[in-house]
Amino acid sequence: MRLASLLLAVSLCGLAQSTFEFWPGAVYDPSVPTAKEVLGYDLGDRVAGPGDIVRYLNALAAAQPSHMKVFEYGRTWEGRDLIYAVVGSEANMRRLPEIRAAMARLHDPRKTPPAEARS
């Protein structure tokens, strides 16, 4: 019984070491950098600090500028960038100013006519 348990444990350790695939069988665009290429470690191997997250998001946006854009909206009290990322199709990224203006019109329900809110 102990031998069987040991063999099972060793087998499971071998499986845990295999490369993780977010979507098994998917073909990934080689122009999009992996976290390991940018940060030096795979996501999930250790906790990514705020600086690493910002660095990786900026690398993704640089690799696919027609599909992703990073915006800074402030700084923390420690001086770190506060950012958000927008990810979308090429068509929607081209329409980003229009989409942003439409959302700004909807942000205050007291000023948004019901017909416009429904559309």
C-alpha cells in the first residue's frame, strides 16, 4: 500500500510539473509575449507585484496595439501608476473615442433620457 501511495504521489508531481495550457490545443500568436518572456517567470509560479503587472500589460499592449491599450488614470500614494487596460476588436478599438463618449452620456441617470439609455 505504501509503495502504491508513493507511486501515485510521484506520478501526480510529474503531472503538476507539465506546462499549463489556458486553452488546450489552442494556437497562440507568437508575437504576443508570455509572462515568462517579460517577467522571467510564469504566472502562478509566484505572486506578481504591481510593477510586474503594469510591465506585462504594457508589453501586451505594445505587441498588439490594435487590440489593447493601457491608460494611466492616477498614481498611488507610493507613486505607482494606476492603470486600466482596454481590450477589444480592431473595429471597437478604432471606435474607442465614440464608445467613451457614449458611456459618458450614460454616467448620470438624472441627465440621460430613458430612450437613450435603452438604445
